[in-house]
Amino acid sequence: MSAPSHHNKTGNPERPSNFYDRKFLAVDHRSAHYTQSPYFPMWAVIADRISREGFENILDIGCGPGQFAAMLFDQGVPSYTGLDFSLVATVKGQKACPDYSFICADIRADNSLEDGNYDCVVMLEFLEHVEDEIDVLRRIKPGATLLGSVPNFPAFSHVRHFKNCDEVTERYAKLFQSFTVREMMWKDYGSKFFVIQAVM
């Protein structure tokens, strides 16, 4: 009997920053107000957890064009740093939220996880896009909380996806002091997100 699969490899390579630049330049939901985004229900869950836990210093890895940041700003989160390797995303983010900080960098070549001032790291729809996401997660500061999500569906830019909460737990729980994952339906056709909350 073979060992259980930790995740479903898609065979897709990582996509370069200019792939995401093109996506963020497109006139679609990535340019809409956060309430009009198809990701809004998941963002609302994450924003609620940030509020309930009282997190004040957010580091958002793979932040995109500032929609989630704008939601946190409207919620009154005092300190936020968004990091994305798409220059288009970070320029849009800074324009959308001038009171927050945005960094254009690849987190694997940046020291924000080691040197940043944060009590919560957000990684929404980031982990499935990079091959070495385990190495990234290991760099989260001890005691900091991770709020993140991964999908159950393949996509052109996904290097992996997960069938269920057990697969997510099997891949990531061992890295953290505490780890929970909850399933959340998304759109239709059986698409789901797995919402992660963990403490390093």
C-alpha cells in the first residue's frame, strides 16, 4: 500500500512575475472594489479572524493589487505591509492604500519574514504557486500567526492543489505549534478553499 499523497502536483511550472503583471493589468475582478471580487467571502473570513484576534501588524505575502489591503484599512488595521513580486500589483496596491507599505520582491530573496514587524502573516492563494513554499513557511517568526488559504482545484499557475483538509494538514501541520484548517465552498462546480490558521 502506497503512502498517502500530501498534495496533487499539477506538473505546472512556477510562473514568472510578468505573467502576474499581465493578470493584474487586465480589467476584471482584480481591478474591482474588494466587495465585488469573487474572493470577497474568503477575505471577509480572514479579515474577521484578524479583527477577533486583535492583530495589528500584518505582513501579506503575495498581496496582489491591494484589494484585501483596502478591506483591512477600512476595518481599521493600523499596520500592513504587502509583498508581491509583481511590480504592477505593488504599484496598484500602493495607489489603493497610500497609508500602507508595499514591497516589490520575491519573498525567497527578501528578509521581511525574518526582519519585519508583524504578529500575523497572511498568505492567501500564495502557497500553491511556489515549489518551495515549505522553506518560506519555516521562516515565519516564532509566535506569529499564519492566516492562509489553498485551493482544491488546478489552474495554469498552480504547482499543486489539495483534495481535502487532511491533505493540507499532512503537508503543513508539522511546521507549526498549532494548526487548524477549515473547508470553504467557493463559487460552484465543487471549487473550495482550505482556510488555514496556524501559530509558528
